[in-house]
Amino acid sequence: MSAPRSSSDLPRLVVLFPTADIYEHMGYPPGYPEPEQEMYSAPHIPADTPRIQLRLAGDKRKHNEGRVEVFYSGEWGTVCDDDFSIHNAQVVCRELGYLEAMSWSPSAKYGKGEGRVWFDNVHCSGKESTLALCASNGIGVSDCKHSEDVGVICSDKRIPGFKFINTLPNHVENLNIQVEDVRIRAILSSYRKRIPVTEGYVEVKDGGKWKQICNADWNPQNSRVICGMFGFPGERKYNARVYKMFARRRKPSYWDYSVNCTGNEAHLSSCHLGQGDMAEGKDNGTCTGGLPVVVSCVPGRAFAPTPQSGFRKAFRQEQPLVRLRGGAIVGEGRVEVLKGGEWGTICDDHWSLLASSVVCRELGFGTAKESLSGGRLGQGMGPVHMNEVQCSGFEKSITECLFDKESLGCSHEEDAAVRCNVPAMGFQEQLRLRGGRNPFEGRVEVLVERNGSLVWGTVCSEGWGTMEAMVTCRQLGLGFASSAFQETWYWPGDVSADRVAMSGVRCSGTEMTLSHCLHHGAHLACPKGGGPKPAPDLVLNPQVVEQTTYMEDRPMFMLQCAYEEDCLASSSRESPATAIRRLLRFSSQIHNNGQSDFRPKAGRHSWVWHECHRHYHSMEVFTHYDLFSLNGTKVAEGHKASFCLEDSECDEGIDKRYECANFGEQGITVGCWDTYRHDIDCQWVDISDIKPGDYIFQVVINPNYEVPESDYSNNIMKCRCRYDGNRVWMYSCHNGKEPYIYFKSLQNNSVILRVKGLIPLVPNHVIA
């Protein structure tokens, strides 16, 4: 057992760095309100708008991405990437029935199209209901080649209730059949209790209602696609007699379309959907002589429950010849293969979603949801074992695919990677973060069973470190952990969850959930305790700012130290030594109104000596000073390095504890305040470049949240500021995040300023 560490050396509990959310499809815990979804309603399009239709084509990796193609005047064509933007992509995706655009790609990423380039220099606001309403050169007016064809990536979520209306004879099958959502619904009671759900009806959401699929002409390839979508490597047989009995008791509601897959599609919507010969005997939601489709999937070993141990305690690959490295969450990473006893990587030349799916299934996951190139998930080491991999999609291992053994010209900058579909395990519902400044940090709270009931509680911080934080982040689908905090006094969390519910947690870092790590179980032991502890709270005195503000003109040769500390506007870099800089000066008096002392994050050993000013910096930035125009644009800025954080004065009966002299300890005691006088270097905003007018002055203390506090909302102070070119006034200073509200006048498009919670300086004052 290592020696105990001081509080300043302790790692702290879970600040999270966000990455892709793999558990998005799991939904919300029981009783938690589902977010309201926007229901589709057909847009009104003016009669004189050119009638077009869109599709995503080319070398697509997923159904929701591809080259943008436009059908107009009886011909399919493309869109040029000149001036294309995410706003344009938003219009395209919504016109195709997707919730939003994720990104767009220039230069024919999805291959060169054919025919006319129908749109060039397109400019959309993002609100248009069709691409034809966006400004452009005009339909068919373009100087682009097909090497400039644009592509988009849309959200894989569709607008609920979206219906594609085919108004043009474009001869494209499936264009008017859209898949809102798909699920496997457990029917038998024995499967309803299992996690993950591996067997049940395949249901498609259509117009906001869940419907079954008729099993007429359903084939194993269809089942393979469904299982792969939900994170399972394969399908198996099931007891059809039981489902036949169930279908007789409750009449199914059938989807109007039939399905025909090759077995390699990444999603049901990529399969052939139609009503032709495959749908014989199926008319208007009926399934004559048939039954609802049932699938039974085989989970990978890491997700398969066993009677002895529940789920496997730590994630391990099934296939020792292939592994994933560098991924933040289960089921993603750089692909590495073992050859001749040495691990190496795969070059991304011709790397495809098909080859990625072979890797994913080989490792016990479902199909690949993304195929990554260019070393996106980190660069490997050692040799590049495979290049130009080409798979049929039905191989048992990536090593069975055709590939070039020579990797000439391939470096680790071209390492291939994958993101796989993984089963919905419900792990995210067993853990939560509370009290943080954003959804990616906070006190860790776990859901445990106590006396027959599920209750939330905290995790004992004894021994908590980076590995435990990593597992927590993975379980929540948030990627890698940035920091692990043991002291959580500044993140109180939910009062109802203050009791310690888990202790003695020790993780190897590969576990899928915190409960899979070693821990004390029901026999809790937490010598450090688990309750919230006091925190500091810094508040700026706004009256001192108002009373001490003034303007000073000072030549550059008297500002050399400030210049070195980057306390002047950027224009000062070109100023000669005799040039005059105009400074808005003021004093700031910062009180600690909290329940514990405010101490710099860095220990004394890492403080930085500044030779010019002859003092130590204990924080990189302690305060931001900014000047904004009335429309919210920053026009000038300053900052204050905490060169001397100390107790200037204290309330009666409280002794000063911190003094900077002689390399003393820095901080602000509870009940004391630190005053930065107006005549100190950098205690200003350089306003040399701003024009006379009305402004908003803002001060933010501890802007980077380097030191935890109990309340950050009072770290901001705002004032009205008027500058006439010769004098400056500061007034209406007060603390709080939202002191001013702006809105536009509908009559003259001028800006109206109101003061929230205060009497306006001029009632309904209109600022031109």
C-alpha cells in the first residue's frame, strides 16, 4: 500500500471527454420521459418552384451517405461542391427524410456521377424545404466537372412519419420506401427478461406505429442483416411453433413492404424493399398464410450471459489473430492482425464497409457502422501486414479475404479502423453523472439493489483512479476519461444519492461496466466517506469596478512587461516604442464567499517565475476582461494571470492566511478578498482600436474552471460602458450570467436592449 497523498496530489473523479455515443439506440430508462420528436408534415412548396427529386448514390458505405444526385427534366445529375456548406447539406438531408446533416464531402468522395451538373454555387440558409428553393447559378448552369461532385452524410435517424412522395417518373425503385426505425421486440416471456434482446419479432416503425413484417419470402440473409444491425455476428434457428400460437392469439399489423437482402447490407433500409413478385399474397397490411418475421441472433462471447458469472467480467476478443486498438469504446478501434508472431496493421487502400463488417463479426460484434481510414483512431506500430483488402462479406476472418501482401508506399498514417454495432446491454442506465458543469463530468452515481429496491448511490473515492474513470466513460458511451477526481465536494450530485453504494472498486480498464470491476459488493467499506465536502466560491465586487474605472494613455516603452505577458491588443505588435496605447483601467475586489479556501490548482513546484515582473504565476489565467459591442461581438479583451493570489483584507475576526511575499503560499481564505489595484500591470483592457460608442464590459473569474467552486454562476460580472473618445463611464455593474437580453425590432430591424431583473436605463431604449 502506497503512502497517503496530500489533497493537492489526489486524482479527482471523472471529467469526461466526449466521443461517439454507441448506446444512443438504447433509449431512456423506464419512467424517464422520451424527448419530443418532430413529426413530419409535408412542406408547402410554391407552385413556380422547379420540381426535383434527390437521392444518395455512388460508393456509399451506409444508406444515409453518398453523392447527392438530382432528378430534373427527366435526367439524373449531380451537385457541384463550389460554395457548398453544412446548411446546404441540411436541406438535402431533410428533403430525403433524415433529421439532420452530419457533414458533407467535396471532390467526388463517393465517386464521379454522370449526366448534367444540375446545381452549382448553391447557397442555402438551412431552412428551405427543397434544394430548388436555394439560391444558385440556376438549374443546369455550371462550369463544374464530375470530379467536383458533392456528397453528404446525414443522421441515421429519420424524421418520424416521413413519407416520400414520388411525383416524377424517375424509374428508381425503393425511393418512396423509407424506414423510420427498426427493432427486435421480445415476445416470449423468457426473452423479455434477457439483456440483450436476441430473439423476437422484427418490427418497423411506419407513420409513428410499429408494424411486423410478413415472413413470405423471408430468407436467412435478411435475418443476418437484422442481427448485424443490432450488434450480433450471426443468426440461428428458433421454435416456430411457439410463435405461430402467439400470432393466432393476437392479430399482427403488417408493414406494407417486403424485404430482400444480400446479407451484407449495413441496415435494413439498404436492402431491396418493394411490393413486386416478393409480396405475392400480401396486400394492404395482410399476410395471407404467413406469420410475422422472427429472428433469433447469436451474441458474441463478450455479451452472452452464462449461468455461472453473468456477463464476462472483462472484454476479450474471440479471435486471437485480430484485435482492435486505440478505440475509446467497445467495438471500435484500429484493426491489427497477427502474422508471424508480430502484430501489424492494415493499409486503408480500398478499405470498405464490407471488409470492416468481416472484422466486426469476427470479433463477436455485428456489422460495421463505420469504416475509418487515414489513421483516424491512432497510428499503430510494427509492419503493415495487409493492403488493398477485398472481401465478399461472408468470410469468417479478415485473413480469408483477398489482399495484397506487399504494402509498398503504405505508412501508419493510412492505418484502417472500424466502428462496429454492439448490442444494447442497458449498461448506460446503471450509471449516471451528477453535479458537473456539463453532461461529460460529475459525481459518479450507480444504481444498485438494496432490500429489494433499486436505489442510486455514490462510489467510494478510496483508490479511485484513471482506470476506473476509463471504465465509467466507456459504460456511458462517452469515450476516454480526461481526469479522475477523488474529491467531489464541488459536484454535490443528488442529495437522495449521497449514501455510498459501491466501494473497493479496482478496474483493469478493459471492463465494459463498473460493476464488472473488482469491488466489495454488499460489504461496503469506505474510510474516506462519500458525502459532499465544502467548496470555495469567488464573487467579484461590482461596485469597486464602477468606482475605480478610468482611462489612461501610456507609451509602448512603458509597457514592455505587459507586452511580454500578452496583456495588450494584437495591434501593439506593430507599434513603435513611442506609440501610445489607450488603457481602460479599473480595480477588482474578489471575495471568497464559499466554505473552503480558494487555492490554485498547481502546486508550488510548478509555479512559473516571471523575470520581468519578478513574481510567480500560480495560475495560467485567473480572470478574463472583455469588451463587447451591443450585438454581442467581442471588440477588445484582456486577461489576468494570477501572479499574486493572496488575502488583501478579511472580514472582522478572520486572520489572513495567504501572502505572496518570499514565495509564500497563494490563495484566498474564506471571508477574505484579494484586491487587484487599478495601477497594477495587466489590470486593464487595451481599447486603443475601438471606436466611441456604447459597450458591455464583462469580467469572468476562474474562466477555465481550473479550480472547483460551489457556484460558477456568480463568477461573471457585467457592466454598461460608454466611451466618447475622451472619457469613459462604467455603470449598472452587477453579477450574473444573463443581465442583458437582446432582440430585434420587427419595424426597423434595430436592436432593443433590456436589462434582465433591473430597471432599464432608458425604458425601451432603441439602439441604432
